[in-house]
Amino acid sequence: MSMTQSNGPFSFLYADKGGQIFLAILFGAAVLVPILNLVLPASSVFHMPTWVVSLLGKYLCFALLALSVDLIWGFCGILSLGHGAFFALGGYAMGMYLMRQIGDRGVYGNATLPDFMVFLNWKELPWYWHGFDNFAFAMVMVLLVPGLLGFVFGWLTFRSRVTGVYLSIISQAMTYALLLAFFRNDMGFGGNNGLTDFKDILGFDIQANGTRVSLFLASIVALASCYLICRYIVSSKLGRVLIGIRDAENRVRFLGYRVEHYKLFVFTLSSLMAGVAGALYVPQVGIINPSEFSPANSIEIVIWVAIGGRGSLYGAALGAILVNYGKTYFTGALPEAWLFVLGGLFVAVTLFLPKGIVGTVPSFKAMTRSRNSRSETAKTATGETDG
Amino acid sequence: MFEKLSGLLAAFACICVLSTSPVVAQDSKAVDLVQDLGSRSYSKIIKAVNGLAATGVNGVEGVLNAYLSRNLFVRKSDKRVVFAKKTDSQYRLFAPLTRQSLGTAKRSDLTKLRLNNRLRRTLRAALGGLTLRSSDPAQRIKAANVVFKAPKASQVSILKKVLAAEKDENVRPVIERSLAAAVLAHGATSKARAEAVIVLGTYSDPDVSARLKSLLIKDSAGRFAEKEPLVREAAQKALDEIAERVAIWDFIGKLFQGVSLGSVLLLAAIGLAITFGVMGVINMAHGEMVMIGAYTTFVIQEIIRTSAPAFFDVSVIIAIPMAFLVAGAFGVAIERGIIRYLYGRPLETLLATWGLSLILQQMVRTIFGPTNREVGNPSWMTGAIELDGGALLTYNRIWIIVFSVVVLVLLALVLKKTAFGLQMRAVTQNRRMASAMGIRTGWVDAMTFGLGSGVAGVAGVALSQIDNVSPNLGQAYIVDSFMVVVFGGVGNLLGTLFGALTLGVANKFLEAWSGAVLAKIFILVAVILFIQKRPSGIFALKGRAVDS
């Protein structure tokens, strides 16, 4: 986190070696994946099937979500167990746009109402569905709805100095309340089944290879730019204050900083990013339903961050991708074992890897280096002891 | 068990001794009366019919019906009244009451009993009141209810007589209600009918309300269905009274449901309050301790079902200490194995225990299967008390309320009166000072965690009686329990009690108004907002530390 002498727009990246590698990998993927999927013929060994592209895109969305959690947990000490709510709200906003794009191609062929509303015998579109046939409006909502919820929730909690586990518990209650609400058919969001059967996005067929690759690229761009934003913030003076809040909130307050303003800013930003992740996630998996709100999902996000290494940003993204790859593998090969593995990861990481993967590798290196250097000094200068 | 059985036997014997001799006397009287039916005098026959109906002996109904359908005859040879059934050319004869066979006879040997219209009416009226005089109270209630649905004018006098003779406290009100309905429908004076309406007003069941409301309906011409203003007034007054009474009972019913839900929440949350309050540990695997308790109950019940079915009724009682021990042992193991390495890092503890809860869930799913397991209610927990307004107070819920109070009191005693409780409170207030005074804080932590988990296991026994026993049992309660603890304030039994009851009762009253799901959402939002006002709950522990 050392600040370097700043000159040039991306000076904050100079010291961030892991981040540079991370961005390079993202760039490489952005070049390689379209080539493997679109240019190479399907018969080629190196051809990447479209479902793999979508799977990778899904991982990237989770990585972005983990990044948003790492920003508040790793740098400001706010452990939100309800971040899935922001993700899901962004997803629902996108899902509503995609529902409106179906038009009269639904099962009931109703041009003005989505299928589930016809099924429930609704006569007209609820007011909050208006405007979602416009892409720009939907994108504003993708940001506005999670951002607003994050702002209100943060404003209420930080102002009254709800911290630590209390905040975790009530953020969990928040997402639980939303889960119950979205399960209701009366809410007008498809109830239990959620929103699905999407046909196209911006006029392009959502199943087509080109669309899938574009969504994948959009995910990469979103992840990379959010990473840059986060990195910029945590290396700025603002970031210093955030870290101060994480380590000793009251001292920072006594120094004259308005802690709640800093927390509110970073929490709202984080909920915006989670919303964007959700919006990119929905067209790639083709469904959004209330289970995304379940508290268990939100807690899982935290473990991605913890495994990757909190407080490093790219570690969170790495953790998200690794854990989700593991999930894909285990639920296919050994479905019984997945919860054992996930649960075991929670326990093992908190006990043995408190810094996560990216935090442990350097300290392991440092440990071996210091051991080597110590043995060298022992060889050359016998008799001298270090204090 | 044996005492109960022998008591039952004794009671049965008593009933037999008491009832046999009158029955015999009644029977012989009935036989004489049947013989009177063969009389030449109509007045004597009518007396006999009414007398028969008054005996309440079995078979009287058959006799009277046979008389109406003209199947009763007098055998010329011995003047005996018989029931005859035509088969081919002959008549087969039976004793009218018992239907014992009396051989056969030719038509010419028999004289048909006399019958006129007046007698027919008497017979019908007697038949109508007959089951009201049955010796079985359940039969009488049934008959009275039949009368209530469609009262006939002829039944008024019968009901009056029956009511005067009725001794059973359970049957009397039913007959009284039927009588009132009959008087209302066929009463001679409007005063008598208004009085009947007032009597009806003391009953709260919906049938009575419907009957009274039907009096006040206007037809298309604007005329009331009931012409007498006196009766209408009385009906309106009675309806108001009923509505008021039903509202009170309804309130009591909801209060009961709320307290019941509160007691369940209390049981689920109280262990959490201990672990969080004393140790500052958020145990996300707490719900799984509840689940383990429920599965312990299941296993014990299965063992008893297969090896000693006679003890099924006490299986739940056996399960309570067992669940406490099993869940407590899990708790101590978790504390020693994981949590003690994470003290001072509450967020990490939260994650580790969450992982643990996933493992425990999957473990139970692998061992017992993912489906719901059946845990039976013992006989003393089945059934319900029905309130006047129709609300049900089920015994299992009542027992759980009692049980949660017992658990709360026991825990309070442990905390306040034992050396362990003293040490625990000392550690809560000032860990380092307690350690300096020679308290083994590590041991206290392990025991506290074991205690909290054990109580969760006991909660599982209770929950197994009202909820499905499945691997997700704990998950269903974890958010609610956290709400209770956060709302009531941590480390404080009184706060937990208050939080649980408030949330339970509020939930049930909201539920009636908005539906179950919305009620729950309202409660969650209310708690979230409440935390803003009092960040450490209603009963916050007072301390001087800035960072707690």
C-alpha cells in the first residue's frame, strides 16, 4: 500500500505488482477468448465452446462482486452479509429490461405483459415496470436501485454507529427480508420463478455466440475498470482514512474525521459495483430468481474474499474464480461433497490462512528468505546473535 | 402407567355396577309399555308411546317406526304384541324391542295394531324427541344439533322436557341452544321469541350468528325477514354481544399464538444469547445445534419405537437430557477445536462457524437423508383446547410455552446461583480481571459454549414437536434468533425473553392484518430500524469501554 511519488494518471498502479499481473491476465483473456470461440472452427482442439465463455463470464461477475465486498471489508472493516441483495437488485433491473424485450414472443403472446403476469391474471403493467423497455433507463436503474438501497442502509447504520457483528447481522436481515419479499407473487417480480426465458438484448439474440462473447468482454471491462477505481481509492488519501477506520475507528473519529461519511461513500460505491455485477450476470446465466437474495449466498461471497485474501482486491477476484470453479467441479463430480468442501474451506481459511492465498504466498516467501539469510549469516559470522 | 390402568379399570367397573340394575328395570318397564300398545284404548296407547319414548331404551325407535309402518301385530293366541315380517305366505315373528325370533304365524293368527291420525302425530313427535333422550351423551348432542338446524314446532315441548331432565353439563347448553332456536322459529308470542334470541346471544358459534343475522335481512321490498320489531331489536343486541365476545376470544387466541411463537424463538435464541453475551462469539452453527437436538429426539424415538413401544409417551422426556448432552458435547468440541483460536476476531468466528454449519448440515443429510423425518407427539401432547371463538390452543404449543419458561428459569438459576454461573458472569464483565482472580477463562469459555449449545439442543427437542425435522431446521430459525438477541440486547436473559415475546406477539398480530410473509418482512425492517436507535438492544449491558 506504499504511496509512490505520483506523476501520470495511473501512478497508483506502479507499486501494485499483483494488480498489474491481474490486469494483464484480464487483457489476455479479452484477446484470447474471442479468438478461441469465434475465429477457430468448432472442430479445432483449441476451440472454446460458447458455454465455457458464459461460464467464464459468470465467474468474472462473481469476481466483481467479491471485489465490491473486499473494498468495504478488506479496507474499511465493514463485513456485509447482505451484499447478495445489491447483486440481485442489479440483476432484477437487468432482468426486467430483458423481460420487456421478449415482447409478444412469450408463451401467452401478450405484447404488454410478461408471461407470469398473464398467468396471474394481471390486467396492466405495474407502475414500477414502466420505462424498463428502454435500455438506458434500465442501466440507470441497475445503478440507482442498489446504490439507493446501499445509501439508505448505510446512512441509517453508520450514522448510529452500528458496527461489527451487529452490522453483519442486520445486513443479513435486510437481504432476508428482500428474499421473503421477492418470493411473493404480489410483488410483481415473478415470485418463486423469478425472471427468465430471455430472448434478446439490444436487438441481438442472447443465445448467439457473438452476444455471449460481447457480454464476456463487457464483464472484463467492468471488472478491470472497477478494479482501477477501487485501487485508485485505496491508494489515495481517502483510502488511508478507510484503512484507519478499519484498524481503529474511534481513533480516526477522535482525530476529527467524519467516519460515517467515509463509510457511507465506500459502502454506496460497493453496492453500485455489486449491482453492475448482477446486471452482467443475469444475461449470461439467463435467469434471476429470489434465491440470489438468500443470506447463505451473501455469506459465500465473503468466503471468496477470505480465501483469495482480503485487502488486496485482486485476491478477492482470484478467490471468487477459484471457489466457483471448485463449485462447478464438485457439484458435477461429487455433489454430496460440495458442502463439506465449502464448509471446510470456511473453517480452514479462517484458522490457517487468515490472510488468504495472496496474503500467504508473499509471507511464505519472506519466511523462507529470512530463514535462508539467517542461515547464511550463521555460516559467515558466527558468534554474532541478532536481537 | 399401572396406576393409570388400574384407575381406568376401577372406573369402568363402577360404571358397570351403577348402570346395570337401572337398565334392567327400564327394560322390563319398556316391555310392559310395548305390551300396552296392543290396548284397545287410544288414550292408553298414546300414554304407552310417550312412556316408551321417555325410557330411552335401545330399540324403542325401532318399535315406534314399526308401529308407524304398520308392522306391529297382536298374536291372537297369547295377546302378545309382536313385530311381524312377511315372507312368502307366512309371517315371521320377532319381539319388538329385542328382535328376538318368536317363530312364525299365519296372517289369520295376527291382528294389526290400531292407528289413527292423532296417534300418528304422537308417534312422530315421540320419534323426533327420542334420540334426545338417548342414554349416550354424544347421541343427545348430535340429536340436539339436528334439531337446531331445522327446528319443528312439535319439538319445543319435547326439548323443554328434555332440558329439564338433562343432568350432563356438556349436553345442557346444546339442548338449551336448540330449544332457543325452536322457540325463535315457532314461539307463540314475540316476547317468548325475543327471550329465545337473548338466550341464543350467549352462544358464540358462527351458526348462531348466521341464524340471528338472517332475521335482520331485508327483502327487495325493504321488509325485514323478521316482522316483530321486538325480536329484531333483541337479535341486534345479541349479535353485538356475540361480536364483542368473539373479538375478545380472537384476541386471546392471537395472544396465545404470539406467546407460543415467542416461546419457540426464546428457546432457539437463548443459547445464542449465552454464547454471544458471555464470549462475544457469533455462533452461526447455533441453528445446527438445534437441528442436532431434533435429530437426537428422532433417534431416541426410533429406538424406543422398535425396542420398547410401551415407553413411547416418555420418549420426549428421555430426549431432553440426551439432546442437551449430545449438542453440548458438539459445542465443547467446536469451542476447543476451532473457536478458541479465533478469540478477539468475531468476524472470523462468524465465518468459521458458518462453515461448520454447512458441514453439520451436509453430515446430517448424508446420514439421515435429505427428507423430513417423522417425530411423533406423545399422547399427552396431542389434542387441543377449543376456545369459544373457534381458536385452538394445541397441547403441544402449551407444553412448549411451559417448557421454555422452565428452561429460562433453570438457566437463570445456573447463572445466578452456581459457582459456574458466577465465574461466567465474571468473565462476561471483565475477562482479564477474572483471569487475574484465578478463574480459568478457557475452561469457562468451553463450558459456556457447551451450555449454550446444549440449550439449543433442548430447543431442538421442543421444535421437533411442532416443526419438520429436516437438515434445514436450524437454518429456518437462525435469522430469527439473531433478531431476538439483537433486539433484546446481548448477554441478558431478560432481554432475550423480552425480545422473543415482543417479536412473537407482534408477528402474530401483524400476520392477521397483512399475511404471514409481509408480517415477517415488517418485523425484520422494524428490527433493522430499531437497531439504529439502540445499537446494543433494549437491555444493553453498561460498560465503559469505547470499543466493545
